[in-house]
Amino acid sequence: MAGFRYRLIPAPSYDIRRLESWLEDMSEKGWELAAVALCIGIFREGEPGRKPCKIMPADLFPEETREAKLHLCERLGWKCVAGFGGRFLVFSATEEAPGEIPGDEAGSFRRLRRRAGVIFSSVFLSAAAFLSFLFFGVLGRNGICTGLLSKEAAGFLTLAFLLLAGVVWLGDRFFCACRLTASSGRSFLSWRRAGRIRAVMGGFLFALTILGMTIMSIQKNSLRAGNYTEETRLPVLSLAAVAGEPVRDYTGRVTEDGWRIDNSYTANWRLLAPENYRTVQSGETEAGGLEILRAEWKRAAFGWLAKGYYEEKRAFCEGVYGESLELGEGPAWEGVFFSGPEEQILLLRSGCRVVLYRYEGAADLSRFAREAALRPE
């Protein structure tokens, strides 16, 4: 009983010149192609001896006349041994000097190149348009650095990596089709080198896919919310420190300082911002006034990212609230203060750390700039 061997196909299906050379080398070792399953070639053991192989476009053999044409090929010294990728038929020579297989092979390859080019160009342009729309709609809404530190960045990067993997795969097929129509001779690269290139490309595509999935997993595991309790030591000011007045007639949970704390923190997107919190603290004074302190605190992975985020937030606040009050720079921090009709804004940066406070109440938030800036340290 004849033995069988399974070999990974060393080149894309469109790179037929290298595949023909590979099949001829296998026949020289005594292995004849019997079938193709996905990217695996199945070989049957036979007599050693180099046999010419030829891969022809399947559209030269339409269903209604295929049987007759295959009989003609057999009389010319070619035996059809397998189909390949649904687009090609593989022939092995049964004679030392087989005749030419009839048909417009060059024209069929040109049509194949046009189809591959249309698919590749369509996917490339669609991916570029979609990512551009997503980038400027999500990441570019309030600035690039702000977008990169937002939770939407995970979805954008994941889609970018997956679309890039698809474009690279289609591009490989398209350029193989271009080489196919550029010359009727053998490719200047051997199938062995093509196999190594394909292995590298496969590893690159696999890495892109895994990278996208990893980013999405990190994002999913980073989303959480909870109560900002006394045990939750987040590096932001407390409402008690800013307002300094006790609460009145509140039946909910009250801290030792007498301040109500309400559903106060969420954390997300821990890749470019390993620490990323939003907090809300609220309370009611004896006079019946409502005090609310909101904070957005981020520790970016890179100093330039934190600097860019700070500048974008500052420009955004200047567009909304007008002129800012410069707070100067401490030994390791810088900050600005904005006073609006309903709230006060305190924006601070210390190294890779940026905090934005929004305060509604009677106290002067600018007085706490130095304490707020040093707190992350």
C-alpha cells in the first residue's frame, strides 16, 4: 500500500511558478501530489524521477467542457492530479516531452490579477476610510493624546491591527498575481526562500491578530466601578478637604469627616494609562447648598503622552471657559485654573500624572493647587 506524506505548502496559491518548482522537486524524491487540503499538500509515494508540473487557471476548464478538455490534456501527456484553491488545476506530466496545454493562459492570469487587484484595492481603501473616520471621530474629537488615553482607543487599535492583518494577507496574494503576469519564466526566488518568507508573514499576521485580541482583553478587564470608600486610597482631593463644612440631613453613608460619598469611581483602559480613574464626591452643607467634586486622574505610560493630554485639556477648557489663571510651576508640577459660571476647573500635571478637577460649590478650588499636585506623589 502506497504511503502518504503531508507537507505545508510553501507559497501562496497565486504564486504558481514557485509551487510548480516545489512539486517538481517533490516528484524527484518520489512523491506525487494527490490532493490539497487548505494549506496542506497530500503526497502519494511513487517512483522517484523529476516530472514537469503545471498549474493552470480553472476557468480555462469550464464545467460543461471540462471532461473533454482533461481527456485532451491526457493525450498531450498531462494528467490532472488535484484542484488548488478553487482557482487552479494541477497537472503532472506523464511523458518526458508533453505537449502544450491549449488555452489562453496569459489572458486568464491577467483576469485573475484584475480580480485580485479589485479586491485588494477595495479592502485597502475601505479599511483606510473606516479607520480615518473612526480616528477623527473618536480619537480626534478632543485631541489625539486624549483619544489614546480614552476607553475608545482599545477598540480602535484592535480594529486597526485586525484590518492591517487582512490587508497584508490580500496584498500578498495580489502581488503574487502581479508577478505571475510579469513573466512567464520561473520566479527568481526559490520555493524554499518563498517558504521562509511565507512563514515570517504568517507569524506577523498571527502576531497582529493576537495583539488585537490582547488589547481588547486588557480593555475588558480594565473596566470596573465601585464606591470611593475610606479604604480606597485614590490620589485625588477629598470633598471634605475642599469644602470644609459638615453635611445636613443626609441618611446615606457618611465618612468620618461628615461628607456624603456617592458612587464615586470608575477605572478603565490600563494599557497606555496604567492608572485611570474618574471620581465623584457629593455632599450637602448646613445651609442646604450642594457640593460636588469630580476628578479625572490619569497616570500615562509615557511623559510625552501626559504632556500632550494636559495641553489638549487646557486648550479645550480655554475654548469653553475663556482665559485661565496661571498657577505657576512647582518643583515638579504645572497647573491652570478656570472659573466658570457654575463650576471651577483645576488642571494639573506632575510628570506622567494629570488630574482635572471640576468643582461646584462655594470654596475656592485654586487654593488647593499645590496640595492636589503633590498628592499623586
